Amino acid sequence: MSEKFPLFDYGKACAEFNLEIPEDFNFAFDVVAKRARENDKTALICIDRRGDEIVHHSYSDLDRCSNRFANALLQLDAAKGDFAFVMIPRIAAWYHVLFGCEKLGVVAMPGTNLLTAKDIEYRINQAGARFAIVTAEHADKLESIRANCPTLEQLILVGGKRDGWSSFEELCEQAADSIDRAALPPTRADELMLIYFTSGTTAMPKMVGRNHAYAMAHSITGKYWKNLRSDDIDWTLTDTGWAKAAWGLLYPPLLAGATIILYDGEGFDAEQHLKIIEQQKVSIFCAPPTIYRILAQTDKTGYDLSSLHHCVGAGEPLNPEAMRSWKEATGCDIHDGYGQTETINIVANIPGMEIRPGSMGKPVPGIDTNVVDDDGNIVADDEIGHIAIRITTPYPPGLFDGYFKDEAATAQSFRNGWYYTGDNATRDKDGYIWFVGRSDDIISSSGYRISPFEVESVLMEHEAIAESAIVAKLTQPAAKS
């Protein structure tokens, strides 16, 4: 249970960074299909909800099955630039659908399995989606809003049959295994590949368009944050509808030629997760801090976790106490990282770099991330400011270019030559970045600017506290007599 070598020299990695993305690029063809042809191996280890059934899927399986779905879509008159709403849990069909869409240039819109019928209706209508591909547990939601979605033409059901729906399995069974890429319109690296919806506190979710270059940009995530190699067994805990799935279940591990654990469990069972780590020899593990805290407090004496060599945290700020407790329990550091739906991993505790508990790390090579004020000036060390990415030439890898169909939100985020993430942080004298909170979460009290995260981190050090949240309350000063 130790870090995997080689480790990185941070300064050298920044100085020598270079990422070339072809003008025409398609991840499903240029990475997955190429791997299937030249160096096939297990891409997915799929584990059912009970943990009893385990099925291995190779890179060639992903290529062949996504070809079938792409051919099926063509039979349904799909065309490049169409939009498809996708709501599929952690099963292999999710990959077949996404990669089939990618090959045609159909823009997939992944949705989390928690979405309501109203949420789905909003997403379909905002994008003007023609297709919806969902599993049986979500079919009633689609039926209830179908009449309210004028662009929606085709409903495809994964894992069952239903009147008025096409069966995913039957469509794929009837489709050809191969597809002629030369007969398809090319996908440029700067063209839309995915759309994610990101929520705010004051408005409806915004559409974040991710182009085909975004997939290749995640080589930064895989190399400098997750330290992925082709012999790794990589397990990321996330729903397929979140952008974190692109970070953990899609692009970084497949770019590296690694193997992905895909466990379709419901809720969180600590013992089941420890069992999977042991049995499948998981080497890289990514989970939110809450999960690390639970696992750290779980009796692990009966499990062999020696396969773990690199652990990363994401999804919420990582409290120093979570890092300490996990280190004590497993011997592995947790490499915190930071990014958004709008970016790739942009700040990380890079392998080989000193980890400072509570810090998100340093800006990853290739992306000029810093802490700036409202006018775009870099703030002094230890001063609170906005986490932002400088708009450079070439364009920052993996950074979106604006909210789809929302010029006002785009203008608010892109200003003064920077992309403002909406998060606040400080930067210390050594360049480490320390998360403070959302820009609209900072508490002002008696002239002081207070970070909820810092207070929460202190509270989390107490053994009696499992979770904490700090909110502000407006008070009226008492009158002096």
C-alpha cells in the first residue's frame, strides 16, 4: 500500500508540458477502437448489485457493441448534431450508448439516476433532444412528460420491452458489428460531444457543452492526479450522470489502457466495497471524503487491501481529518483534486509532490490556474480570491468555451481574461491552493471574511462529529444602553 513510481518533478512537468490534439478527433474511434485492434484487454469488470455476478468486457467488446448501437441509431435516422438524453446506471450498456453516439457525432446528455420527470423534461426541451435512452426504472418518468417534449421522437428502453418504445437489446442484436468510419461525417475536436447540466443556487441548471477535445484533455487528469498506468485496476465511486463519471469511469482510465471497476450497487455498503477492493485487486481508488471517513472507521482487519497504491478524493472539499484517518487505516495518502463540470482536473496533489493536508494541491501542468480578485489581478499570498483559469493561446485543455445557449452566464464567468470558477480559495507562498468555499458562501461577520469550510474542517476533527455544515444567519446588532 504505497505510491506507485515513477513520481513527477512538478517544475519539470510544467516546463515540459505538451498536449497535441488532432483537428479531427473521436475518442471512441481513435482511442477505444485503436486499443481494441492493437492491444486488446479487459476494459470493464462489471459487478452486479448483489456483488455475485462478475463479467469482464474487453476493449474490443466496447468497440463492437458501440458499433452496433451506432448502426441502430442510423436506422432510426440519427444524424450528427442530434441530441440524446441518456439515463443508464453503472452497467456496460452505458458505454455502448455513449461511444455509439460519439462515433456518429450525436451529442449525449448524461443524466443522474436521481432526476425527476420534471428534471428530465427540462433537459430534453432545453437541448431539443430527439432521443431518450433509459433503463426500465425511469420509463414511467419519460412517459409522463413525453407529450410536453415536442422534439422527442425516439424512446429506447435498456433492459426490457414496453409498448411505444424501441428495445435497446433488439436494436443492437439486429445491427452490424462494424461501421465504416470513412462513410460518417468527421467529428472535429472543437465540436460538441457531450452536454452536462450543472446546477446553481439561484437559477435552473445550465448546459455545459463538452467537445471531443475534452476527452483527450483528460490525459492530464489521468497522468497528474490519478497516476494511471495500463496495468491499473481503477475504481471511482460516482453516478453515471455526473461529470465525475467522465473523470473516473470514462476518459482517463481508457486513455491509459487501464481496467475499470463498474459496480452497480445501491447505497453504500462499506464491507461490500472492501470486499471488492480485495477480490478485484483495486490499485487506484477515488471516492468522496464522506466515503473515506466511513471506510476509515470500518473494521478492515479481515480484508487484504495491499493492492491499493494510489487514492484520490473529489466531489466535495477534503477535510484534513479525513486524510489523516485514511492514512492511519491503509497507509495510503489521499491525493485531493479540484475541478468542475466546466473543466478537467485543474488543481491536484500530484504524485511526487509534498501533500499538505487540507490543500487541494497545485495547478496541474498545462493550465494556468490562480487566485484572482474581481478585476482579474492575482491576489497576494494567503489572501482570499476567486479560483480562475487564465485564457491562453493555445486554449486551456479541457476548459469549456461557454454555457450552451446562455450568453449571459457565459459573460459572467469569462471576464478580465480569466474563467471564474465561482469558488474561492487562498494560495500560499509555495503555490499550494486552499479551498475556502463558493464565492457566494463567504460569511461576513464583524468585518471578518469567514470560510465555512475552515470552520467545518475544525469541527470534523472531533470524534463525536460525523458531518458538519456552516451557514450564515443575518442578525440585528443589539442596541447599547
